[in-house]
Amino acid sequence: MSLVRTLHHFPLDPASRQVRLSLGEKRLPFEEVVVRYWEQPKTFLALNASGLTPVLVEQTGEAQLVVCEARAILEHLETQAPAHDLLGDGPADRAETRRLLQWFDRKFDLEVNAYLLHEKLEKRLLKLGAPDLYNMRQGRDALRVHLIYVEKLLQARDWLAGRRLSLADFAAAANISILDYFGDIPWRDFPALKIWYMRIKSRPTFRPLLADRWPGLAPSSNYDDLDF
């Protein structure tokens, strides 16, 4: 009996993008349902009481498995497709991958996204008025600190967590790509970061993200340019 995967997500949500990248890299086919999560639709709340994207639903005949939110989904996919492992080689790399996943899910989200994405994206979706310039400055200052840290890692490593591509790269790319959508990444100041992002951006897995658009929110001019 065939398994049907459906990902309930929002295109400009970093957590949703992490899962989309993992599914693509593992070559796992899936259907998509775009969720306007800020409207708290009842059908979506029935899947995930927190109202947060993403949610993966796996249907095999009458049996249904619902996996809620990025970290749980990513770990689940690692067990479903171990041949395309994205945690890394050996205990050290795997621990570093998980550390960086936590870094972007908690620290980066709290210090950067809570300011920049709230002001540029969430306020627009919720119709909360114009962006607050002070909050945007706070977010940009924090973003620069994070990019300096990532630049140092990439100067010493082939990929973010070690010797090969991992979920850490997808966590970073998911967050950075949204900020690049809004033109907030100063690429000239971070050459190692730029080279790494060009490599990520050129992967077939990443192409669907470059096609993402949302009404009333146009991307920056270099968002889908592979040679930016």
C-alpha cells in the first residue's frame, strides 16, 4: 500500500523551508498545502494545536501519522530515509549538526527573526501597521553578529557542521534565504558565506524555494539569481 506525504506549510516560514529542503534532498515525494497560519484555520489546528507550521501528514490506506513542527519532522525523516543521511558522519559531526539546528531554531529566531521577520512579514500579514524602525535596527545588528559567527565557521569547514552537507546547512539556508528575500543580507561583507550560499542555492532541492512568492511581498532583485 502506497504512502502519501502531505506537508502543511507556509512558504516564507524558515521552519517549513528546512523540512522542504530535507524532503527534496532525500528524494521523498510529497504534496503541499499552503497554510495561512495567522488565521488559525480549524482544519490545521486539528492537526497541530499550537497552530505552527510545518506539519507532515503521512497516509497509508486508512492509517495516518501526523508529525508536528520542524525538529520532530526532520528527525522522523532521518529514520524514514537513512540512505540519505543529513545528520553527518560520526558522533562529533552529528552533535555539531544538532547544536547548530538548535542555534537557528532558538537563538537566531529569538535575536534576529523576532525583530526583522516580525516587522517585515508578520506585521504585514496581521495588518499591524508600519514596521518599527528601532526594532528593525535591533534585528539587523543581531543579524550581523550571527553572520560573523557563521562566516568564521565556513572559513574553517567545507560545510557548516563539518565535512559534508547536513541539516545544519538547511537550517542556516532556510533562515538566511527568507532574510535575503527581503534584501537584508550584506553579501559583500561575508565572502565565505556567499560562496556557501551559492552552492546551496544551486542545488535542485533549493529551486522550489526560489520560486516562492507571496502577494504584496516582492522579493529582492537578486533573490532567485544564482550568480548574485
